[in-house]
Amino acid sequence: MSADHSGSTGPAVAWLPIRPEEIDGLPGGLEYAHWDGGPDFPTDPARCVFYAVPYLKGTAVSLRPLPRMPRLRVMQALTAGVDDLLPALSVLPAGARLCSARGLHDASTAELALTLVLAALRDVPGFVRNQDAGRWRQEFRPALADKSVLIVGYGAIGAAVEDRLAPFECARVVRVARSARTVARGPVHAVADLPALLPDADVVILVTPLTEETRGLVDAGFLARMKDGALLVNVSRGPVVDTAALLAELQRGRLCAALDVTDPEPLPPGHPLWTAPGVLITPHVGGPSSAFLPRAKALLRDQLARFVLDEPLRNVVAVVD
């Protein structure tokens, strides 16, 4: 280890939400401790220099040890989005880096996006309800084939979604990102082009991160430009969509939606989204699948090796001044 991560409070420690003995190839030079959000800390937090945030434990749990981590150098999220962790930067020591898990959830989230598209178009929820009632009721439903699909947020997950759309004979796949560029599959349009692109889309898939620019991006104007009968799929973050505006379109029966994320979240009992017509809701499960653990282990192993060798870390979102 080329950097000196020791100090007067004792040997430097990395806190991991996966048991260290279950991750092959962890680098030497650090002590490792397992903490997955339990009430007791595994070591003195003051010794922690690399903190991998517990997965799906909530912000209150994730942020709890931070005020007691004066030597922290890296806060590693296990989510692609880190909007919920950005407020923690104010309590981190100068020079600490916040890293996202970009790439970790590409396969799982893209798989869920395609599942939601197919389930909503073919009305799988309706068939399940008929099965529960013992009803044999055939219906003519839309196919994904021949549809125009618009992907809003063409990053790693957006590209993974397009990979999975390729065999389904879509009429076209249109890509939108913050700025225009060209990728191997073709042009990526800028967000400013959305007003012209939305009227042609049969399916709009949201995979954009939550930023100040994307918060409320899908507002009444955005939805009004979507064609009658179009499907909105959100696997990004709930606040990207104006819930009241979406509810108005759903209740009119003009649009359909498949939502893995909502605003508010968790969606409380009795919220009108639960019973709105034409909506399919899953409880933010784009990431938690069998694909998570092997990819999380690989990410942690790689980041820790880079940290120990003082090499550039991947996916640095912010550095504390």
C-alpha cells in the first residue's frame, strides 16, 4: 500500500455491507469489518477510511455513522443514484470522495424495465386478477413489436435497456440524454429535443438520474405531448415525474404507466396512484435481484484495490472541499 492510511486512532478499517470473507481477492493493507446497518458498529467509526453504504437500509441508517468518521476518505454507494447521499457531504472531512455504483445495476434494472414494458402492454396484471378469480378471458393487447420506444436518460442503464429491446422488433428506438452525441447504435438526442420526439413515442422509458435539471422533468407539458394510449415506464427516481400531472392523465384514461419508483416513496396506503386506471406499480425493485451480489462484490474489490494503491477511483460523484 503506497498511501499511509494509519493514524493515532488505530489501524485503518474498511466497513463493508457484505462479509469480507465472502469477497475473494480483497487487497491487503486494510482491516475489514462487516456492517449492514445494525444498531452496533463493528469497530470505532473513527478508524473507518472506506465506507461502503448498507444497501436498501434507508438514509437514516446510511448516514448515522458519518459524524463519527473524521478519517473517512471514500463513501461508496451501492446504488447508481446518490441523490439521497449528497446531503451527507456537509459532514464528511475535506478530501473525502462520494462514489456511485454506476454499472452495478445495469443488467437488473434494464431487465425490470423490459419486464414492466411487456407486462403493461400485454396486461399481465389483468390476467393475474382473472386467474385469482378463476376467469378464462382472452384479450387482444398491444405487442412491443412495431412500437416506437423513447429512452430518456441514455447512460449505462439506458444502453442496457436498448440491448434488451433489440430482439423485439421495435419500429425504432430513440435515445435522449443531457447533451447530444453519437453512439455505436446511432444518434443520441439532447433533452431539448424532447418536445419534438414525444408525440411519436408509443413507449417512454425513464432511466435518467435525479438532478435539479431532471426533477419534475415529466410534468404536465411533457405528458401532454405524449400520444394517446402511450405507456410511461419509470425505473429512475420518483421525483422525475410530477405525480399529480401523471394522475390526471391516468384518471382520464389517456396514458398508461408502469412505475418502479414513485413520489412519494414508499407509496403510502390509500394513495390514488394505487388505484389509478392503467398503472402497474412495483416497489423500487430495479436493483435487488440475484444479479446484485456478484456485481457488488466485484465493484468493492476493484474500488478497494484502487484505494489501497492510490489509483483513481471509479464513479466519483463529488469530492468534499
